[in-house]
Amino acid sequence: MILENFKRESLIPLPVSFISTVSEDGVRNIAPYSCVMPILRPFDLVCVASAKMRDTFVNIKSTEEFVINMPGADMADKVIPTAMHVPFDVNEFELADLKERPSTKVQVPGIEGCYAWMECKLHSMHEEEYNGVPYLLIMGKVVHLEIDDNVYNPEDGSWDLENAKPLMMTESDKGMHFCTVKSIDKFEPYGAMFEDGKDPLSWMYEKKEVPGTGK
């Protein structure tokens, strides 16, 4: 079956994240985003694609901070309340009945109940236009990354999909179909992609002592 070209997004399972920001006046904002991706394995950068006229863009441009919150499937009912267009001075934590989670490296709070949090500082912002429609690519530098202890295995850096139940979605002509992911119990090391069997970025995963803990 041949599809319209714009439906390419409908064929890619998309993660659902909640991006929290704060205005210059201290108003809390939350917006769901699925066009979020890491930028290459060696980097600490993440990219968010966004429409230009969004409170999220205004807040990030003015404060240069944001938090990418990764929710589980049990938070699917929070997508629409945070996606709705409401006045700029509305606190969307209160609107969606979500609890703030204090951040470590940024002033923007995260969202309690998610399984992971990426605290970001603005790295760069690229304003583009396609067919007369303005859009943005927001590049953030992750300055603090945290995951719920109940879903993470510190021995090998793997995490429990069954416990986290990452919120995902697929699209159709009518709207968003929410889902999650599960393991198929197949594993390949990074080194399998290279002729010598060695991962050239293995140094990234060497255990580092956490300051002040002795671990």
C-alpha cells in the first residue's frame, strides 16, 4: 500500500515525553513531545523538534533550561491536559494534577511519577521554515540525568522495560494510539558492529566514582 509522504511519522513508533519549563515570571509549563531524540552515542546532546508558537519554545529561549521527563504508560491520561492550548499564565502542573520534582542542576522542576529525567541547558536553537511553516530544532545539553532505582540495573546499565512501561504512541488518521514496549530477549554487544569485535566507545561506560560517595 502506498501512503502519502507526510504519513512517515505514522510508521515510526514514537516515545512520549513531557517537557517541563518555567517562564521568566515563574509560571510552570508542561507539554508532551514525541519528536525527541539523542544526538549520537558519544554526545550528551538531545534534540527536540517543535512548532515555533509554543510556550515551551518561549520559556526555553528566555531561561535556557528545560527538563525532559519520561513517563510510564500509567501517565497516558496526562497527555491531553498538558497538550491543550491554555493561557500563558496557567500553571500546567496544577492543570494536569501533576506533582513537581525538584531538579538538581536547573531551576525547572521535573515531574514526579516519571521513570527518568533529563535536566537540560540550551545548547543551540535552529529556526527553519518548510512550505511556509516555521519550526524549531532545539538542542539541549544534558547536565543531569537520573532514572528511578527500581527500573535501572547499575551493573550493566540496562533497565527494566516491564517495570518502567515507557509511554509510546503510534499515529493514525484519527489520532494517537498509546502503547508501550517490551523486550524480545535478544542482545548484541556494540562491538559486534566492528571487524575487531571491540566497541571504540567502551571507555564511556567505565565505572566512575560518584563524588562524595566513595562508590
